[in-house]
Amino acid sequence: MPILYLVIFIVPPKYPQSLNSCVILSIIEIMKDNVMYSLLVIVILVLLSAIVFQLYFFSNLLNKQSSVNLQNSNALVWLKTTNSSFIFITASGSASAMPDFATVFVLVQAFGNNPASATNNMSFALHDLNASVLKYINGNLSNIRTTYFNVYNRSNVYNFNASGKKFYAAQESLSIRIPNINNISNAIGAISGVNGTSITNVVENLSSAQIALLRAQALSAAMQNATSQASLLSQNKTLAIKNITVNYYRLYPFSLSTGALNMASSQIPQAPSFFIGNDTITQSITVTFSFAK
């Protein structure tokens, strides 16, 4: 009986249960006729069961090996990826152009014995100012904008009113857009010739179209610089662009002269020497390149 259990155990459970039953019945029938014969058959069955067990074992091993190979194939894909080297380059490029227009900032100031008279006197100064710059703003008064207006009592200002009478000051700050920057020198000369005005600042301006164009040119220059550096580092390997990040762009305006100032004389002075320079836009980028080892 122990031999029967041994044979049943050796036969793999993966195979049909009828096989186990067949083995048991065969052993019982043989044992009835001849004991020696029975032992021989049992040995043969044990050997057959061992062979079946080996087949079952190697079948499982083969299945496991297939999954291992699959994992190795994934590993090979990853290794192929690692065969490509990556270079991260941060580079910049610049582009320059002369601005299309400029903006002149002007302070107009007048005085009077009361707020109304101070404002009225300032109106005369504004009239003269508009007339002086009209041809430089293409006849379009919308290029002149008020940025600040104030009327206040100046009587309490030290040494401003020695007579002790009350008087008032009217002030108005303006921005005047000169559409053609080549007219800026003459415009400054004309403005500074108006009585009661002073120029506080001049700013040159790139148009929106100029900014867009210069940014594109600066970006192109930055890409050329990055590619050149990557080619040098990779020893002129074939490069593939994986990613581009724009870090920032900056505008560097050219410093301007504010020209002549004239608060006392109504005579138009000689136009100041106005040095027109280029504005520069710089773009910084970080580029990821890959190349085969």
C-alpha cells in the first residue's frame, strides 16, 4: 500500500486524474498474479513517473525562462536607450535694431493769483507746445497724453512769494509719442523752446512688430549657439533635439540724451545732438540633445 501512494504522488497532478486511477488498478491486478512481476511493473511505473515529473519540471522552467527573456527584452530596450547620450546646453542669442519711435516726457508749469488764473496760464503754454510738435507727431494730437495734473497753493513755499500774497501753481505732465525716431532731435529742440516747459525724460520704443522679429532672430541665434556647443561636445555626432526651454528674454534699450532744456526763453534753441542707438533683445534657452554613442 505505501508503494501505491508513492506512485500516485510521483505522477504530476497536472495530468488527468484518470491516469492515477489507471496506475492503481494496474498495480492491483498484477499483484494478484505474481509478486515479482508486480515489483517489476512498479519499478517501471516509478521510472515512467519520474520521466513525466521531469517533463513537468522542465515545462515549468521553460515557461519561467520565457518570462525572463521577456524581461530581458525590456532591459535591452532600456539599454538601447542608454546607448544614446544626452547633452543639456544653455545658450543665448541677441538681435538688435533701431527703435521705430520715441516718447518724450514733458512737464508744463504756470502760476497765477488763484487756481483759475494758474490753469489759464498753463493753457497758453500747452497751446504753444501742441503747435511746436504738431508736425513731428504727424498732426495727430492723440500722440499727446496727460499723465499727471495738479493745481496747488505755492504761497507757503519758502522764498517763493516774498510779497506775502497768495498764488498758485498749475502743473501737467505729458507723454508725447514721436512716430518717426529720426525726428526726435528736432522735436526735442522745439519742445524745449516753449516757455514754461521742461523735458524730464526721453525713451525710445520698439514697436510690437520689431519686438516679435527681434525675439525670433535672438531665438534663432541662441539655437545656433547651442547646436554649435553640442556638436563640439559630441565630437560632431548626429544630434537630435529632444526638448527646448526658453529661460527668459530681456530688452536692453540704448541710453538717450534728453536734449536742451529751456524754461525762460520763447526763442527756439538749436536742435540738440541726439544720439540714436540700437535696442538689443537677448534670449536664453536650454536645449536637450541626444546622439548615438
